[in-house]
Amino acid sequence: MKDFKDFNEFNTINEADFEDDAIKSVDDATSSKQDFEETTEEEETTEEEETKDNNDNDDSEDKEEDTDDDDNDDNDKESDSNMHKALSCLFLSRSQTHYFHLQTESYAEHIALNGYYDAILLLADSLAEAAQGEFGRIKGKIEFTLEDYDNALMMKHFEETLECIRDCQKDNDSVAIANIYDEIEALIMKTQYLLTLK
């Protein structure tokens, strides 16, 4: 039979073992907690980077959309500007040729100019209405000065009008409006030919 001392020694050994086990458990727990915190920090860093990347992508898309909107606004402004220029050119041409018509002493010129200013008014009206249907109301002041008749000046007027119309339609992408521009060009070239007749 063991005496009380032996029992006490046994208890001491068990307590020591227990303390070692407890320390190991605490160390393991601390280590696990550190591992967990490191993993959590890595995940948070990864999530932050992904969020930043997503925000950067969203910003890029927003910038692209803004750029597209700016491009569309620029195109609309350019279309308005070109249409205003074309109509200014046509209204000037209609009035100037009417004035030449009244001043010329040539019957052939008188008739050719009469045909032109009647027809150009209808085409200018068609162009303006089609453009307003496509782009909205055209606005802007139109001012011009009429010149007295001179044959060379008259022929130069038609050349400049043709050049103006060709320049104004360069950025046009409407087939319907392009067709009206083509009719205007054809009328100007036909009139240039008729004015060469005696």
C-alpha cells in the first residue's frame, strides 16, 4: 500500500503534465489566433484590392461614357454649325441670284437665274426641314449683303456656293439629307452650264 507521500508525488507529476498541456494549448490557441488574424488581414487586403480594381474599372467605364457623351455633343454641335452654314449659303444664293436676275441684260441669264432661285428656295426648305427632323431646331442669325450684277462675279458666286455646300455635307451621315445636298449640287452645276449659253 502506498503512503500519502507517494500519492502526492503522483499528483505533482500529473499537475506538471497538466501545466505543460495547458501551456501547449495556450500556445496553440495563440498561434491559431495569429494565423487566423494573418489570414483575415490577407483576405481584407485582397478584398480592398478587388474593390479598388472594381472602382477603377467603374471610373474607366464612366470616363469612357463621358467621352462618348462629349463626342456626341461635339458631333451635334458640328452638325448644327454645318447646317446653319449651309442654310446661310443657300439663302444668300437665292437672294443674290434673284438680284442678278433683275439686273442682267442677257435674256438667257435672266431665265436661267429665274429657274435657279425658284428651285433653290424649295431645296433649302427641304434641307432645313429634314435637318430639323433629324437634329432639332436650327438657330442662329443669318446676315448677308447683295452685290450688283457682274458676269464674272455671278460665276464666282456659283463656284463658292457649290464649294460651301460640299464642305457642309462632309460630316453628314444621314442618307436622306445627303440626297437633298446632291440635288442642290446638281441644280448649281446645271445653272452654271445654262449661264454659258447665249
